Amino acid sequence: MDIGDCYVGWATDEDIRTRGASGGLVTAMLAAALEKGLVEAVVVLKKLGEFEAVPIVTSDPEEVKAAAGSMHSVPIVLSRYLEYGTKVALPAKPCDARATIEQAKRQQVDIDTTYIVGLNCGGTMHPAVTRKMLETVYKLDPEEIAGEEIDKGKLIFETKDGEEHAIKIDELEEEGYGRRESCQYCEINIPVMADLACGNWGVIGDLAGKGTFVEINTEKGIKILQNAIDAGAVEITPADDKGKAIRAKVDGAMMKVAAAADEKYLAPIEGSHLDYYMNALADCINCGACKAVCPVCACGEGAKCTEFSSASDTYKMSLFHLVRFVHLMDSCIGCGQCTDVCPVDISLTHIYQRFARPMQEEFEYKPGMDMTTPPFFGVDLLEEGQ
Amino acid sequence: MAEATATGTTSEEWQPKIVMFCCNWCSYGGADSAGMGRFQQPPTVRVIRVMCSGRMDPVFILNAFLEGADGVIFSGCHIGDCHYVNGNYKATIKYKFLKAMVNELGLEDERLKLDWISASEGERYANVVTEFTEQIKKVGPSPLKPEGVV
Amino acid sequence: MENEEPRIGVFVCECGVNIGGYLDTQAVADYALTLPNVVHTKVNKFTCADSGQAEIQAGIKEHNLNRVVVASCTPRTHEPTFRACCKEAGVNPYQFEFVNIRDQCSWIHMWDWEGATAKAKDLVRMGVARSRLLEPLDESSVPVDQNVLVIGAGVAGMQAAIDFGDMGYNVYLVEKGPSIGGRMARFDKVFPTNDCSICILGPKMVEVARNKNINIMSYSEVTDVDGFVGNFEVTVLHKPRYLDTDICTGCGACQEVCPVELPSEFNENFGIRKAIYIPFPQAVPMRAVLDKDNCIGCKACEKACEAGAIRYDQEPIYEKLKVGVITVAVGMDAFDPLPHNNYGYGLYDNVITTMEFERLLNAAGPTGGHVVRPSDAVEPITVGFINCVGSRDVNENIYCSGGVCCMFSIKNAQLLKEKRPETNHYIFYMDIRSTMRGFEEAYNRARDLGVKFIRGKPVEITEKENGNIVVRVEDTLKGEIVNVELDLLVLGTGLVPNEGISEMGSILKLPRSADGFLTELHPKLAPVDTTTDGVFVAGCAAGPRDIAYATAHGSATAGRATRLLSVGSAPIMGITARIDEDKCVVCGVCVDKCPYGVFEIVGTNGDRRINVVEALCKGCGTCVTACPTGALEQSHFKNDQVLAQVRNVFQYGGE
Amino acid sequence: MNENIFTTVCPGCSIACGMYVREKDDGTIDIDWRKDAVVNAGKLCRFGVRLSANLKNATSKVDGNEVEFSDAVTAAGKAIGDGAAFVSVGNTTCEEHLALMKLAESKGAVVNTGMGAFASIPAECHPTMGVGVPLDAIESAKKIVLFIDPYEQYPLLVRRILAAKKNGATVTAVGWKAVSLADENKTIDPANYGSELALDSDSVIIAEINPSTDPDRVMVLLNLAKATGAAIMFMKPFVNAVGCDLASKKTEQKSLDQIIAEINDGKIKTLVCLDSDLIEIMPDETAVREALGKLDNLIVITSRASAIADVAKIVVATEPFYRKAGTVVNAEGRVLVGSGDGTDGIDAVGTLIGQPADLFTELNSAVLATLGIDVVDERVVPAYEKPEYGAMDANPTAEAVETALVYAGGPFFWNGIVDDNDFVEMNLDMVTANSLLKGIPVKLTSDKGEVVIKYKVSDVAPGVVLSNAKLPMTTGMVTSVTVSR
């Protein structure tokens, strides 16, 4: 088994294989990691209702097996749940993985003891939006939903009666439904930065739906997969080239869609930028939620953005936001959390991205993709300048 | 208008207020040399001394703008001459960020300036101040200036 | 002390008319009194004068001040004065704040009374706001190890070593070459007195060798320096000589039998040396060295060595030293005209450099003191010297090599003329810089001897079939173009930084100036100090110098360093980085931001923390800027102290 | 390395935002955003975001000594005799409130919610005063009139109002401070509300009732709503104020001021407070402390450490709010339940009134009965009877004083928490007129004393010094002060 290899795998355990998505490879792998002591803890997405799952930390393999993924899970701020150095494995969408890597750069997570099992992601949906969409567009009772998937540009809901209801994502998103805005223009669908990249894209033939396509990206990736195989928890077979090609094709298609969304949402601001941003932030109530959820912010309660800024400032804009802008310019991964939690509905991710994009391009730096030091903190690139 | 009294000039012409951060070893010395050489310049600049341009925290500059600064200059030793090995290189990176930030924010590009001034460049210091002041007069008072401050 | 309510006194200086003449000092003082926590203000004629300082101290007593603000000239010159004044009166020197209303206000707004006054008020308001937040600091100190490291055993390094040794301190004198002596050992005679170089240097070299406090480490290099003032940890590499220096007697039998002949570096590659050789007759230590790269392994030397000193299997040895202070005297190189073939050097046989000429002139040199020209070994009759080769030249180095090359050429022309009166000499110069004592006399002596001085920079050098060199030059005094045919042309090459200097700079964290030489702390007031406490610089490492200057520097470093050694402790300035561990999230950004290695992450998992080695900190504050949490603070330049100034630039409704 | 996640609502105000509380093995908590919550889509204001810092658990005490829960209950049993007075403003579940009512009944007393307005306004108005309109209804309103500052007082209303504006609504704010999202900000004499605010049945009036609200102001607004057919919604500062009011309806009510008065007259000797901290809730802290000092018995049943618990004779410490079983009714009348199953408070009362331990089940069904529902579904707002009421003649006392310190009481205010609210606001004229220095605190002086505090320049009515934090020198929601440097 080598870095770069691609396999299709599935859980040997009947129950996991049938319950877990795509043959339950990931679930089985995580459980095995716990059982064999490769890790002390696993982060699983505890499902609290059809449309919401929250990450919880567990050291109980049974809880891992019981949990199943969800399209609506929020990006994971690992350091909020774990002490540095904990041996942990977590399932991670690309943004989760990038968040984790950024935290590792800030010494909040020990990358060497953290196994990131990446999951392909075509985007996530906000529970509230999803419900509204089901009621108004699909004309379905949210409580009747049994499952969902994205296929061929369509968002498909399966109701408990087994019926499938499909609508084109573009149409949905035209009307402001569908995936989170940040997901719509996110161009990373395959978690190449994680230790393993898992998903159902590229699983074809009679394995379709019964197996998970897994690409090995790191030594750690080999470790956790091999561990599961040795434990007899999973079986794998080399992925065939046709499968690889299809996977790449799907990825390519998604990237095109993302590029289009980028054009749409991040088109240059018309008129005065200052007015644009002042209006955008006018309703800020200084709750601090955006910072609290930010996965690339390592600071605690005390931070430069909060310490030197106060609700009592008589400023036209809040120093808090301006400092956040600077700090995020190289580091924002566009995960969408700040927008999600903003009580006055400021599209913060959108704003941060407007500041971050040009900087990340100038420094040819994409946060969360590897352990490169963020330019703002970088010293080595200075030396080049000398 | 109110700003006229800000710098107490009798002239009706609006005088901007500029915050300038100088490193202790070069630029602050340059400011002193300007004095030694009696190089006259408009009384628009308020100098704040830090030990090294590497100490130049974006928070300071952003705060200066929010306070009402019409322009901000930060200045250090010429590249290669840093008293602290490479503090001014680090300042250069921060400047890149701030410049991009200020531009995206929609503040006029002219309002933020980084310049290397050595302790011996008194005349140059005066020129920098004078030219920057003229530049700011052209763009006018900062749109971020809070009401009522002078 | 810290949380006691601030009681600020503001003293506004008129500086005679320097301030009082251009802005309303009384108005500034009155305004200051309206500011919160200001309980006393006074206008002084000269605040820095005894009377002014007395008024400050009286104010402190009378109003029980715990903070003092002086609005006058510049902290760069007067901060120490006022800090001392405050300290005497019981106010912590770091709770003194300087407001610059002369150099940066009255002097630059001489015709704007209103504007200058308003600006002065703003500056005072900013200063008072900062002063309100200033915290008392005490300068801590660290013990100073009593051992000394001198890097480079040229004349400057040797002098430093001797002085340290004589004062009773143990000195490690590290020299990268096989013998001490440096450049001076290669000179024939030295200006302006023209005494024999080795005759005066030789005894000094022996003096070094004899000094029981000096530990000569020749053929060795400093590869790493850790630690801080008083506590440096030095790694020295002892390069293998492939012989046992304790046994070797320096008899030279080995070099007699060695079959390998190589150009002799000591003789500027005129003449030869063997693969195993004694560096030069007066070498200290008088020991052979085997050049392994060129050794053919015939073992002839081993047989010839009666002492049996040869050790072919010797390995490099790394030694760790602990020292308290360091003198850097790594010297210079002569400018190399080869790459650009300046004035035909490298193209025409009979164009040589001063250093090469020195060796030809030297009785112990390759030609036994007979100056011959390379092309045909004939003794030249007409010799020309070009000055400022590689100096005062926009294409090479803009700086002047300190008159060294001027005097070189004058001396060499003179020497040859004295030796062989039949010879003619031309010196092509831009300016003659005979600035130091006895230089001008040497210049006159050369003129009297008939050395011809042509003021002009040669524009063209050509070679004739017979090997003669023709110099085409405009005699700018006569204002005419002349062609001078010479048998030999000597280039007065300037002084350039030693090739190893950039490495030495980074090992010791010393900045270098535009000219490439090490930067002293202050060119006038601290010429041998550096920005790294406990490290001093002597000789040509800090710029072109002549021997006298370099020697004086050597002694100077010993003198400066002894301040620390004799007291046995070194002060650490108060403006260092401090960390608030409750706020710190151990993100580690500061660690690689710091150019001095102040920070390290210690502990594991939950107990990880940042360890701050304050003594290493130079107080630049770069780490404070990088720290995202604000846990790092630079004492005396804390975030809120600087922000207090920023937030007082403006005020509601004017005053 | 496992954690419990509780689904709960934020105890900050009557919007009752849905949220998760993560409880680690060591008992420390951290909040998480419950994006599936219908009330707030997971969004929280500063109070909710910082809940773990804002709420500290209580400990059972008798005469200042820590004791076991059961001992505290026994002690309470002895102390609570006939003639005891009971207060529960609505910081806990309907069930706990009901339990307290049972206890009160057994002592021939009632439970006061402290909302004086309810006492002096005809009962037929109570449903309208109690239950507001669904928050979605705000979004679809054509015109919105704000008698509150949503930013400071009820931040989670802001997004609803912004949504309404997107849908074409116009917003008018009537208050001390200009509200930036309002199309127009006005100060209007209550007499002219009708004429100045062109309202109709597509309009929504958003106001507040708190323990210190002048009933006449409420009546004026009720009249306005009746006259124009506009929907009206009274926000309340306590998470379950509505539920507790519904539970206590038809019982005679007293305002907190009355209760304090009766303590001072010696009419009340024993006071039982259920998650109701009069010291924090009432503006004049000193007066309250004095009064409480005169009691023979002050019994506090509470889930959080609070000022009143510190001075109480007996503290019965119940589980933190997020662990409680039971129902909460928010300002829109929505019925909410958390995933907690704690019943300490109820069990405590159970023991006191000699009722079986499964008192909760009984109370719970009683609550559902009162609300007229069989099952709790957070996504459905039950239908509430809102009887017609006649116009009332009201003459609200003028609040304007020459220079007045005025409160905009938000969650932090009612919970007595100093956070990022440690400053007052005034307009630029007031600053320059008193030649205040920038960045230097202002001095406010009332008959009661003085305070030095940071100030901010904002668009506040002339003569008004607005505060979100409670200051020691206040005498009421509006206090006459002088401003100086």
C-alpha cells in the first residue's frame, strides 16, 4: 500500500455495511482505530434530527458504529473539543480537514496524532433553509424525509415512503435555497489534504452503493486503513482506472459549477467599497460568535481583535472586524461558519473571502492544504526578498 | 470647517492630520535630522515612536484610521540596515496585507504609505512629509473620521 | 506602585529660543494641566540644565509625582539624562516619558506659531496618555563568564587578545589560518615609517604565544554561537593538520621531502609551497600543516619526520567553549580585480596587485626581494601604480578604502626607488588621501625622490609585444591626455569585506552596512560596540582601516569588554518581551518570528507553554506584532501604551 | 473522554433561542449552535454565545453554610409558613412555576410574576399582553413600529426586522436612541401615537413589558393596537415570562415595587423567590438590599448563583436550566422543551407539600392542558384566545427629565452581568457641552451618589444618558443625573 494508491473498500460487519453510507468503510475504519488503540478518541457526527448532526468526541466504538454522517454537519473545530496531543481520528469534509490543518499550524492540534479521514463533499445545507425549501419548493413535510443525495446536478430527497424527489440544484440555488453560499463557490470537493480521501464517486459496477472509494494521501492514511484491514474490519480491492476517471470527472464538473458560483457571488463590488462594508457591518451586535466558531482562529477569549475593540468605541466601523479581516486575509478557508451563526445575518464568509482571495492569490497560498506557514507569520519568504 | 482649528492654522485651508510611526533607530532619527537641518514641513504629522518597524502592528494603523487619521505613514530603516536583523522585511509583509486591506475596504490608496528613511535623511524626511501632506489634501478628509473629532 | 493613581508632572522646555521662539510653551503647559492625572506643569528655560533638572526634582517632591513628562528635544540624545534625573528623585526611570517638541516641532514649523503650538499640545496629550499607562521597570542583570573569545588573529585580534590576557582574563584566540599574524605578516614594510613589517609583528606574535592567558586555536573556525551577553556558548571547529602539534617541532624536514608543489598563498601565489608545509618562516605556532586535498599519500613526510608527528587519520574536532564576551576581528580581503579584469589584470602578465608587489619586494619573498615582472622575470625600470582600484568606483565599491591604498602605492614606489634609484615611478591617483599622522610627510618624501604623480583615472590599458603596458590617462591637472609606457603596472587594490563576514554576521546576529562590513552600534560614539550585547568588533571587519587604527580598535574592544568582565554582570534593558501565560494559546508564531531565538515551546500536551529567554531579547517588538492573542507584550512599548498615543491624536472640539 | 449534549433554550430573554449545551466529563460546559432551532436558526446574541461564562451554578446553603440539597429543602420547609410571599418572574419552566404555585396555595398565598402591569390592567387584556405574534409574522408585516431597541434589548429580533424590510416593510422606531435599521426614528408624545404612526392591520407593534413598566404606557399601546387593528407584541426580559404568566393567570398579581413596599411595611416577613433575583432585576439595588435585610426568612430556589442567593437565609440550589425537564413558552407563544430531565426544583416542592415524586408528570400535563395542547411541537405555535378589550384611558407619566440616565435593559441588564456593556451613551452635544475628553470616563452624579464610567458618542435623544449596565447610583429606570468631566 503506497501513497497515491486508490482502493474501493467496505466494512466486513454486515450491520455497518448496510447502515453506513457506501459500505460503511469509514465507520468501520474509525471503530477499528479505537478498538486497536491506534487512537484514544474519535469525533463522530451525532445525528440530532434528520437535518442536523453535531460533532461529539467519543472513545466508545459502539457509539462510533451507531453514528452516521450527515450532509448538514458543521465544520469541526477540533481544538474546541480536545486537548493537544490527543490521539484522535475524525471524518472530515474538505473544509473540516483544512480547518484541522490550520489549527495544527497554530499548535492547537498535533497533526502527527490526528488521523484525518477525508470525505468527498459537494456542499452542505443549512437545516433551516432545507426545511423551508422542502415545504415551499418540494412541497414535502420535512418530517417525512428519509435521506438525500446529490446526483447529476440534482438534489434528491427520499421520503419515508421510498419515493425520490429530485430538483436541479441550480434552480434551487437561483431561489436562494440549496447549499450554503460558501459551499456553492467552494472548489475543493475531494479532500486531497486529508490522510485519506473517501467517497462514493468512482465506485462502479456491482460495488456501486456498496463500497467506498478511498485514495491514500499520507503515511498516516496507510496506517489507519491498514489497521482496519489487520483488524479484519474492512476489505479493500484496488480501484479500476474507469472508476478513477469517473471520480475525476465528477470532481471536474463540480469545480466548474463552483467557478460559476464564484463569478456570481464574488463579482466586483459596484460603487463605494467603504459604503458597501459599512452597510454590511452596520447591524453587528458585537456578539463574538463569528470569532468563537472560526476554525482558523487559535485565540481564546483574549485576542487582538477583541482586546482592543469595545462596544464603547465611537468608530464608523468596528476595530474588531478590521483586525479580523487582516488576520483572515491569508487564513480564511471559506468554511461558512461565521455566516451560519451571525445573529443579524451578515454574510461574513462572503466578506472575509473578498479580503482573502487577492492576498491568497498574491502569495500563492491556499490555507489548510498543507502545513506551509501562513504568509503573515512567514519569515522564510522574507529571506527570499533579501 | 472644524479641522481648520485642528492644526490651529489661521489659513482657511483644511489641514489633514497624519499619524506617522517611526522606528527608533532610523526614521525617528531622520525626523530629528530634519529638525537639526531646519527642513520646514507642514505641522500635519504626529509621530509615534516604536523600536523597530517590525513592531508595526496592523492594529495600530487600523485604529489610527478609525480614530480619524487622514493618512498613516510607517517608516523604518532601509532594507538591509535593520537594527534588528530583518524587522523591516517583516514590516514589508504587514504593509502588503494592510495595503490590500485598505484598498478592498475602499479607503483611498494614497492614505497609507510605507517609506524607509535613515537617520541621516533629514531633508528626505521633510520631503516625504510635505509630499504626503499634499497628496492627502488632494483626497480630502478621511471618510472614516468620526463626527466631531479634530 | 503599578496600580497607584498616576500623578503626572509635565515640564515644557523653551530650550532658549529653540522652542520658546517658535511656539507658545506657556499655552502648552496650561493645556497639559487640563489633562487628567496631570497635577503639575512648569515651563523651563532649559529643562536639561542643572536648574531645569532641579525644577523637575522639586516638582516630584512637592507634588508627589509618580510620572514625569518632559516636552523638549529628542529622547535619542536626552532620555538618559532625564531618566537619571527622575531616578534620583525616586521616580522609576521607565515612568518618564519624552515628548519631542523641538527637533520634530518647533524647528520644522518655524513660521507657523499656531500650527506648531497646536501640534505641541497634541504631542503632549499623546505623551501624557502614554505616561498614564507606563509601568515601572527594573533593569535586571546576568552574570558574565570570565572567559573571552577573540575571532581572528590578525593584528587587531592579537592586540585584543594581548590586552585581555594582560588583564588576567583567559582568552581563546581563534584563527582560521594555520598561523596567527593575518595580513600584516605578508607586508614587506609598513607606511608611513617604512619599518619592516614582520620585524615589528614577529615579536607581537611571540608575545601572544608566550602569554599564558592566551589559548591560540589556529587552523580553527567558529561555527556556532549560542546564548547571550556574559553567557555565550561557542562551537569551534579544529581543522585537522594531519599531524600531532604537540610533537611537531616545525623543523620543516617534511616539506623538504614532499614531492607535491603548489602555488603559495602566503606569497600571493608567486612561488611555491608543498602539500605539507610551514606557513611562513615566522609562523606562530611554528608547526607544519598537511594540505590533504593535494596530498598524494606517498608518505614521504612520515618517513622524514624524526619526531613521528604525522597523523594521516586525524579527524576534525568540534570543541564547545563558554565565554562572556566576544571580539570579532575577522579582517578584510584585498579587492580582486580578476573577475572584471580591471586595468587588464588577468589579461596582461605585467599587471599585478599591490599585495603581489609586496611579496616581490620582500626579502623573504619568492624572489628574495628582487622585484621582477611576471612576463620575463626582468627587473622593471618604469613602474606605474594605479590607486582606487575597486574603491571610489560606482561599478565596484563606492567607498574609499581609508587612504590605505594611497599610502601603499606611495610606500611601494618609494621603496623600489630607494632600492634601485634607476627606476621611474608613476602614481595615477584621483586624490591623495594622506590624512593620518606622518602620511603627508611620506607623500612628500616620495615626491622628493622623483615619484611622478599623475592626477587622473586611466581610461585604457594596452599591452605591447614586449610585454610593456601602456596606460592612457587624462592628466586632469595639465588637462591633457598622456600615454605612459610601463614595464610593470601595480594596482592599488582597495579593501573589501572578508568573504567569511556574512556568515560571521549571521552567527553573531550582527547587521551589515551597505558596504558589506559589520555595523558598529554607533559610528562615532560606540565604534567598537555592536547591536549584540557582549560582542565587539575590531579592525577591518568594521571597515577599511590601517594598522594603527586596527590595533587601537583591538585594545578598545578589550577595554569596552572589560567593563562587563570586571563587574562580573551585564545589565539587561527593560524593554524586553514578556508573556501573559493565561492569554497565550501556545500557537508558536513568536518562535520563528524572533531573530534572536528568545522563544521556545516547552512541555507537552496540556502543559505546553512558551519559554521566554529575556536576556536574548533585544526589544524590537516584532514578536508582539505577530502574536495574535496579545499575550506577548513588549515592556515600555505595550500595545495599550502605543494605542494610547494613537487614541489621543484626536480630541473632541479641539481642546 | 465523552460529553453530553443537551438540547435547550437560552435563558436570556423571552425569545428563548434554541441552542445546545455541551457538558464535559468534568462538568464544564460549552455552547453550540442549534441550527435546526425554529426560533433562531441556531443564531445567538452575545448573552447566549457567552452563556458558559454568564451562568454559574448555585449551591445549596442554610445561613450561609453549604449544605446538602435535601437539608436545604427541609430547612425551607420549616421556614416557609403562612403569610409567606412568593415570586417567580419566569426564569424557569412552567412546571417548576406551577409547583411553586402549589406550595403557595398550601400556604394560602399566590405566586407573583412581578409584572405589575398585569395587576393594574383589565384581565381581558392579559392574553394580548402575554402572547405576542409569531416571529415569522414580523417578517411579513408591512409596517413595524419599535418601542424597544432591538439591538440592545432583543438582538434576535434584528434579523426578523431586517427580513421584513427585505420584504418591503417600513420600520419606525420610537425611543431614546436612533435605531440604525429603522427607516425613521421619532420621539412622539404618547397622545399623538395614533396620528403620527399610520398603522393598520398589516402593522406590527413591538414593545416590552418588564417589572418596571408603567402600566399606562402599556395601555396606550394596547389602545393604539386596538384602534388601528395592528398586531402587538410585548417582549419580556425573562425566558419563560409568558409561560409563567399563562400559568398564573387570574391570580391576583403584585408588582415587585409593591412587594418591596410590603416588606418595608413589615407586611411580608418571609419571601420565597424562584429563580427571581430582585437585586439584579430592580434598578435600585440598594433599596432592594435594604428591604430584603428586613425579612425574617428569605428563601431562594435557584439554578444559578446570583446576588440574592448570596444574601438569602436558605438557598435551594436546583440543576442548571439546561438540565431541567419541562416546558417554556416564549414571547410568540411557542411551546418549547429541552432534552434535560432534571426535576430538582419540583421534587423539592414535592417534598414540602408531601406530594409523590412523580409530581412532574402531573404538573406537565397540567401545563399542556393550560396551553390547550396534547404534545409539544416547537414548529407549531398553539392558537391562543385573544378576547376583545375596550379602550382604556391612560396617562403615562412623562419620563423625560432634564438630564436623565435611562436604561435599555437587555439580558445582561436583567441578569446583572457586566460584560461589554460597561459604558453609557450620549450625543455629541452633551459631550462637547460638558467638555468631556475623548477616551476619558465621564462622571455621573445623582442624589444617591456618583459613578465614573466610559462613554460612547451615539445618536441618543438630547439630555439622555443611555446605559445597558446597571449603575450603583440609580433610583429607577430613569434617574436624574448631572454629567461632568
